[in-house]
Amino acid sequence: MSDQYMNDPMQEVFIFETSQQLEQMEQSVIKTETLGCYPCDTINEIFRIMHTIKSSAAMMLINNMSVLAHTTEDLFYFIREENPENIDVSVLSDLVFEAIDFMKLELEKIKDGNKADEDPEPLREKIRKHLVLLKEKNDLMHSQIVNNEPIKEQYYISANKSEKASEVKTYQVILEFEEDCGMENIRAFTVIHNLKELTETFKSIPEDVINDPDCVEIIKRDGFILQIRIAESIEKLTAFFSAMAFIETVKVEPINSWPELQEEPGIRLSDEPIIVPQLKEVIKASDRGKDCNNGNGSHSQSMIAVSVEKLDKLMNLVGEMVISESMVTQNPDLKGLVLDNFSKSARQLKKITNELQDMVMSIRMVPLGPTFAKMNRIVRDISKKLDKEINLKILGEETEVDKNIIEQIGDPLMHIVRNSVDHGIETADTRIRLGKPRAGTITLEAKNAGGEVLIVIKDDGKGLNKEALLKKGLENGLINDDVAENMSDADIFNLIFAPGFSTKEAVTEFSGRGVGMDVVAKNIEAVGGNILVESVEEKGTTITLKIPLTLAIIEGMNIRVGESCYTLPIMSIKESFIPKENEIIKDTDENEMIMIRGQCYPIMRLKERYKVKTGATWIEEGILIMLEGENKTVCLFADELLGEQQVVVKTLPRYIRRMKKIDGLAGCTLLGDGNISLILDVNGLIAHN
């Protein structure tokens, strides 16, 4: 990691907090475009976020982010103070989005261990020009209303002169940070950085909050002490410090003397001009933020940030505990023994293990809301460039999924939404001609369905043209004429997931290159999910993603084939039954099928699939398990069902994963009797049947 950014813990906190603030700011700006104006709350929020990033980036020595945040802060300071009329919301939003994108790019560089070195000056110049334009328009507006009205200015006066301008008082401030907030020295440094905007005359105890090794312990024991000279009241200072993050208590009291003012190295004195901010407005904005936080005060104080690596480690340990519990309760040595006390203890152990597992899994679950919210920006940017009017409707954003899965579905979701905007929704003129509403609608919905989460992306656009899809499939050699004649609608729609497939004649910056949707399918399959496509021409398209709640522990059904053991996900099993010989039929290629309630289903024998040497041969010797996969259903032939069990999913060894001929395996697990079971990937089995 680069030495430019101090140490790793500080850097991680900076990246996390700044990323959260930028996401929050992005969503606020998107809402303003819907409203058609910038409300006061949004202006104050953006001002506060830019102020915070300016300070924290400067503390981390990331100067390009700091100066850009400062320039953006100046813009919103003017808007907040002067309240100019006729603001072009679209132009202002574009500038803010450019600033957000710049900072996000720099954060990505820092994450990758690189230097944040992008030049912010071109963007700063654009923002400054827009600020000048706003000032000119505002001055013109005021001159038309009242010609002799004095212009409001932001005065710069030197520190020693400012103290003569009004009665300067000396205060001692004791700040106590929230318990377990961590890195108290860094929190203190941030306080100092913010305080410099009020006064340059102050002393801190401890003095060197960065390099003093005892600083953290001193602050924990005595609090962070400041001695300040400033012409402000106790109430205003208390409100100013209380609005800062991670500060639990603030105590401000006047003191009579300023000890060793000229000699004390900890005192900051300056004869350079400093900005005298309008503290009343700063306090008002801070109070608003504080009031909002107070509503959830007890909730926020009860939460702590935990490393994802620690959660992964905890999940692995719980998985090992589940395996150990199974090995104890299913020990072959206990068969035939009547052990009442042992059975009672085993039941209690299983109960505690299940509760612990549920709790750890719930910790890893995060709502889809932030992932869905990012789609607002994608729809906004692309629709603007394509001159389309599109509304994004989000439902079920509170639905929770395992964090690891959310990280893997973000890109697929972005590709699908992008395609809906580019391929699906028509231009406003076309929609009016077709009798549709002028603005198209894309609906993004999440809902729970048993052990799965369904993410539905629906648009009211032009839908998929089946004839065009078939024609392109034939041209690309993906299908032949015989196959095309017998393809169902679902099979035709699934052609869009073939590598290099695109029906768009013109290549744009958003689509038409034939890449993206095949990656979408692979990423969704990688997390054990599948995709369903439904479409009606001129009505719209609906794409449904079925993804598991978690990848770590699943409910499985263990089956035996010969001497081998396999595990099937319970959610893929529709039913199981013992077949009869006269129910089996064969097609012209000698493929086995079975007729159930008027429906014909293919039979798959794992014995033949994985070359198992022993096992049942006659159909009546075993059992059929009906499995439902992606748009298809098959019956799996096995020797017997061994029973239902929670299993911990382990990845296959690398040398097995490298063998391309082995399909349909999702992982492996250790059973209670010590044997290893292979976990079957139902979609993989069906796809290669």
C-alpha cells in the first residue's frame, strides 16, 4: 500500500466513510432532479458532506480530493447563503455528479494501492465558472429589485484584527468520544482540522495527536482538551462540537487566563488572513443534522463496524461447528444404544448450534437497497444521453441477501438495467405514436421466495422480437433450422445469454457489441442462481433473477448412488417416488423418460453420468427425485435417500475444478459419519443433460 496515505486502519475508515457519504450525496442529487429544484435540506447536506470530505481528505494527504471538495463546498456555500433564483438543476447536478465520479475513481485507486493523482483543476475550473455565473445572475437580479442594496460579502480579516472586532473570550473545551469508536487520535485530529475554520488561536491537550504514542490512552482517560480564544458564546461552541461525528459529550467553560500564549508550541497563532465564517449558519446546518441523528441516536450508538474478514472467519467456524455437531450425533458407534441423557444433550446442542448459525447468518445479511439505489444513476445518465424519458420504480429494497452474493450481483444487475434503458424503452415520440405514456417505466423489485430471493427487472418497452432472435441465432451458428422449429419461447429468449449475441445493428457506448449478457448469466450461475426471461413484443420484458439467500450453509438431501454420496439442495427438489417399470418410456435415441400426470420428464442416472461402478441398475431398485432447474425439470435416479441435513458448502479442490469434463458439481461437504459428499449443481446437471 502506498506510503502516501498514512496507515492502513486510517485508510480503511477513510475509504469506507467517504464512499458512504458519496453514495448518500448521489441519491440526494437524483431526488432533486425528480423535484426539479434543490431543497434547503439537500443544499445543507451536500455542503456538510463536502466539508467533511475536504477535511478528512486533507488529513489523509489526498490533496486533489480535498481541493475539489473545497471548491464544491464554496459553490453550495454561495447557494445556501444567497439563495439564487432560477438555478439550472440539470447543469448543477451534472457538475456534482462529475465531482462524485472523480472522488470515487480516486478512492478506487487508493483501494488498489495506487496514488490518487488525477488532476482536479479542469473540473474545479468548471465549478468556479458556474459559481461566477450564478453570482452574476444573482447580482443582476438584486440590482433590478433594489439598486442601492449593499452586496453581501464574505470578509477576510487577519486573526489579530478579528479579535479586536468583538469581545474575545477564552474557553476550555473537554470532548469525550463515543466508547469503542476507535482511533481517538485520528478523531481528535479531525476536530482540530474543523476548528481551524473558526479560529487559529487554540491549544490542544495532548498536543501532538498523531505522533504521541500515549495520545489514545490520554484521550480515553481525560478526554480531548482544547483551550480556545474566540468571540462566540458557550451555546454556539457546544452546538458546533456536538455536531461532529463520534463525539458523545461536550463540556465548554470559560477560563480567566491564556497560559504562556507566545511560547507554548501547542498554540496555533497566525498573522495570515483567515476566513471568518458565519457561525450561526454553520450551527443551524449542524443542528439540523444533529436533530436528524438524535432520532436514531440510541440505534447508532448500539452499532459497531466489523471487518468482513472477521465475519467470514466466524461463518467458517460456525460451519465447522455444524459439522462437528453432526459427527457427534451421528457417530456410528452410537447405533443401537439407548442413551437418554446423551440424546437430551444432543438436542440441546443442536438447538444452540442452529440459533448460533441463524444469528451469524443474519449478521451477514444486508439489504438490497444500496445496490438498487445505484441503478438510479445509471438510468439517469443513459436516458439523458439517449434522449429518453424513463422513470425507475424500486420495490422491496429492504429485502436482505448475504453480503458476498450482493457483491457478485451488482454488475449483472447493472448490465440488465442498462440493456432495458438502451434496448427496451423507446424514445418519447415513438411511445406517444404507439399510444404509450411519454415516459417509460423500469421496475426493480426484490422479494423473498422460500430459500431464495427473486429480483425482478421489468420494463414497458418494445419487448423481444422472437424472429430477430432466431435469425441472429442461425446467423451466429448457435442453432440450426431443425432446432429453431422446436424451440419454446423461453429457449428463444435465452439466446440473449449466448456469448457475442446482439441483435442491435449499431454499436453504441452502452451496447451492441454482444458482450455483457453472457457474463450476466455466468455471474448469476456462480452464486447458485438462475435467470428467467419473459417478454411480449410491444409490451415489455421481464427478467427474473433467482438467487440463494446465502452460499455458506444450505438445507440438503443426501442420496446414495453405489458407494458414493451426493447432496441435493432441498429447494430444487419437487418430489421423490419409487417408479414402476411400465411407467418408463424411451424415445428414438433410447433416452429414458417417465410420464407423470400427463407430463413427460427425462430421467438422469448419476451412475452413468459420473461412472459410478456399483449401484442400482433396474429402475424399480432405486428412487426417482424430481428436480426443478432453470425452465426445465428432470428426474434423477438414485439408489436411496439418506436423509435431510444442513450441510456446510466447501469449495472443490483446485485440481478437480480444473477438470473441464466434470459438470454439475457445486462443491463438497463433510457428513456427520466422516464421509465426503459432493454437492450437486442442479442447473449444471440439467444444462449438460
